[in-house]
Amino acid sequence: MSIDVKLISQLREKTGAGLSDCKTALEEARGNLDQAVEIMRKKGEIKAAKKADRAVKEGVIAVSGDSKKTAIVGLACETDFVSRTEDFRNTVQSFADKLLVSQPEEFKIWAENQLKELVMKVGENMQLSGFGIYEGEVVGRYIHANLKVAGICVLTGGNETLANDIAMQIVAMSPRWLEPSAVDAAVIEKEKEIYREQLKSENKPEQIWDKIIEGKLNKFYEENCLLNQIFIKDDSKKIKDLLGEAKISNWAKYILEGTSSC
């Protein structure tokens, strides 16, 4: 039976549920709006949809796999109490295990169905905060002790210890770019503009501005570009000094609300 789009929209407005759930309920009810609402109530889908509007500020991250292929999943919930339970952490681990052997789109559909059941069972809103699969010659990963922040580093060459160290660096120092050449020209020009205003307000002689700005830009790269950062385990070295012949082919930082990567 073909269901009118307007009818689906009406049911969504009444229940707050997703479009696919509304369409399924209407098909089962043969287009009867009131019966569709009743069907969704019996399945608990309206209750789950209402919980979906509640803020999720807690949760954990889990990884699965090895140094060749790693899956990472972040699952957010409402309270720290739930995020600390063994059941919740085992659930997040099961999500990472599933992702490791799935295609991303297949996993997303599976996860959405699992989350509906979890919301009803636990009584809290839960959402995927981020997920990804990383493959390469060497994959390193690091999860902070609070399980809320994680780093991934994929190397061509090198070894797992090096990849894990760089993953830890990513978590600790939050680089925005891999190297200076990756920084957008507009960003650099904005930084230079700020430096010029600073030097002007400090009454520095204009003839030495270029040299000072160059130094400030180098410091900017050192703080924001992964290869230029000081290694957190040895301040006599930068990340690029550790690599030797190895190269970073991919990297990411995961936090509960999402990821940042280059």
C-alpha cells in the first residue's frame, strides 16, 4: 500500500518518531492515522522518540581490531551513572566489534535499531557520537583513561608502538592539521593580521615585524600542526623527528560529540 507523504509527516509531527518508523506504522494500519499512533505506542516508539530530544553529555568510546584494521565507536548517554555501568560499556564494545566486520552504512542501520531497544530498556536517550574504520600498514590507537577521548594514527612504515605514541599525542595536543602546508592560506593571513595588530599596539619598530611574525607563525605551527608538535614523551623531539622513513597516512581525534581529523 502506498502511503501519502503528507500523512507520514502528520504522524511524525504527532509522535516525534522517525520517518521510516512512521511509514511502517501507517502501512501496518493501512493509512489510518489513529491506528498508526496506537501501533507506535504499543511498540514504545513514541516514548523512545521523546527521549531522543534529551541532551546526551556522557558516554564512552570503544575500539575493536588490531594494528592492521581498527574500528572505533563513541556512544553517548545522558548520565555518568549509566556510562559507568558494565552493561553500557559492554554494549559500546559490542558496537565496535560489529563495526569491524560491517560496512559503515550497514552498521549505521543496525546501530539505529539497537539504540531504539536500548533507550526503552535503560530509560535514557542514547546516540552514536561518532564511528569509523581505519586500515593501513600500521594502525595505532589510544583511549584516555576516562574513555571519552581517543586518538587514531595510521602509518605507512614504522611500528605499532610509534603509531600508539602518536595517537596519544593527538589526544593530548589536539592538532588541527598534519603539517604547515595543509593550513589554509586564509587562516595564515588571519594570523598575520592579528600579529601585526599586536606589534602595532606594542609599538614595535615596523622594520622588524616580518622577523617577529615569522617566529610567531612557527610557534603557531608547533601548536597546531601534528608533525611540528613537541613530542609529549620527550620535549627534545618533534613528531616529525620520530617518524624516520615512516609517514602518517591518516589520523583522527574522537570525542563524544564527534571527531576532528586531517
